[in-house]
Amino acid sequence: MTSIALSFARDRFTWLAYLMLAYFAYLQASLGPLMPFLGDELNLNYTQRALHLSALAVGMIVAGLTANAAALHFGRRVLFWGGGAGMALGAVLLAAAGVPALTILGTFLMGAIGTYLLIMVQATLSDHHQERRAIALTESNVAASIFATLAPILISQMENIGIGWRVALLLGAGAWGVMALVFAREPIPAASIQPRSTDSGGSRLSRSYWFYWVLVILVVSIEWCIIFWGADFLNKVAGLSQVTASGAMAIYFAAVVLGRTAGSRLARFIPVGRLLLAALVIVLLAFPVFWLAQSAVLSLIGLFLLGVGTANLFPLTLSAASGAAAAQSNKGSALVSLAAGLAILVMPQLLGSAADLIGIFNAFGLTGLLTLAAIVVSIGASRVAAKQG
């Protein structure tokens, strides 16, 4: 057992960061499972449904472009707690509004303000645990995955018993208030290296960071194509009912929990680059099982395997990118969120628009192409990092 594994400790702030990321993940993961119900209520086609995710992505891009300067001006504490409040506000608007313009605005607020929380969690955990950041970041994503798994279960069951999917969304929003009452006085870790207040840009990031930045775009694209369109695929292609298809997405999120739990353990002993490549190979092998299956059972098996494979794509890529930008954690984390926002903006929308033209089965082939591209970039990133190291 390595000294890094032995010395890793979870203090009160670590648990707060885990819980806040879990809260963020629950609300974000709700968008895909609730979309079939919201789409039917508002009579939305695939392209219009995808606009909700596009609004979330545009908000993430705004947050990614402004978070570093905002953290310098307002401080990490304001962005940490204010971002959580903005996530709740957007979720309430999405649940309460009955017209597309306002539901889309709700998802925009979730992205634009809520992503400040995500950026701060990533940056503070990275600074707080330093060389043990890979363990902290993968563990935090295990917690996030557990709560993300609850989203499709609660949404489908609330709808099934007649209460409605909105209750599940409002319960998630209320969690912010509980955490604010319990942890409001907890100190937020400062940046490991304080940037100059007159220079929000900082020095140039390394070449290896930018390879991992591109990889973030690819792996987030893969994950969100599955998360956002998985329920519709199971409904239209695998033949499951809307309620069953929405609830079945819990299989994916449960697999993500298992994958990230294993990944958080393996990250203590195995280099990040090697784990990342192994995860991408699992996705490459699992995708045809999900996509080409001739039965609902095989599709669900493929979905589970995809969850195991995609589980560690983002946390491992984030860990590698954070390590490459260790002296500029706010800037590095903000740019990662910018990359994630670009991915969510473009790829699920592209898949949705393609589905309107050629059907969701054919459009889903884009996910396989993204996986091949991610493998190529992952290999290149590891080689560049090794030369710089």
C-alpha cells in the first residue's frame, strides 16, 4: 500500500464537498429522466427537448469563463454557497414553470450559477488534498453517482404513484437549505497558490493540460449522450414504456456508483493514465451491446456495462487536468467546466437533431465515434504528460 493511500484523511470539509457535489449531481442527473414527461406535457420534439440541455451547457460555459475572476472578486465561499443556491433556484423554476421558455431558463440558471458550486468543489478538494487529489476527486464522484442514481428512481416512482416528477426535483432543491444550516460556518480552503488580484488569467497552462482539456470534451460528450437520451432510446428502440425506461436509467447510475467505487480504490495504486485508457476500452466494448441489442434485456446489460466504463472517465480526466494545473487550481477547474459545458452544448443537441432526421437508433452511433476519438486523445495525453514529467 502506498504512502499516499495511507495518509489520505476525510475531514469535515471533505464530507461537505462530497455532499455538495452529490446535491449538484442529483439535480443535474434529473434532466434526462424527467425529459420524456416534460416533453409530452409541453409537446416538444427531440430538438426542443435538447434545448433544455443546451441551456444548461451555455450556463456552464458562462460559469467556466467567469469563475476564476469571480472567485478573485467575491471569494470562494460566496461562489461555493451561492452556486448551490442558484442550482436550487433553477430547479424550482424548471419544476414550477409550464412553458418552454421558462423551463429552459431554469436549466440555464442551473448551469450558469450552479456550476460555480461544481468548480469550487473541484478546486477546493484539489487544493485541500494536494497529491492525494485523485483519491478525493474519485471518491467525491462516487458520492455524486449515488445521488444521481436516486434521480431516475424517484422521478419514475413519483410519476408512477401519481405525485408527479416535480416533487422529486423540489426535494433535491431543498437539500441545499439543509446543508446550509448544518455547514454554513465550515471554512472553505483557500487556493494553494494565491493568484494576483490584478491578473485573473495567470500564467500559461501546460501542453498536457490542454490535451486533457480536449479529452474532457470527449468523455463528457459520451456520458451526456447516454444520460440525456438513454431513456428515450430505451423507450423508442428497446420497447420499454416511458415510466419503465426512465426508471431503468437507474441501472446506468448504479453501475457508475460501482465503477467509481472501484476506481477510487484503484486510483491509490494504479497511474491515472492507465486507468483512464482501461475505462475507455470498457466503453468501446460495451457500446455495441447496448446499441445493437435485439432485446430489452441485452440493452439493459449493455447500459450497465456502459455505466461501469463511463464511471471514471470524467473524474480521472479531471484529476489528470488538475495535476497539470496544480498551481492554478481555480483557472484549471473553471476551464474544465468550460470544456464540459461545450460538450453538453454541442453533442447531445447534435444527437437530438440527428434523431429527428434519421431516428434515434442511427443517431446514437455518434457515441461510438466519440469513444474512438477519446482513446486516441487519451494515448496522446499520456505521452505528452510523460515527456513533460
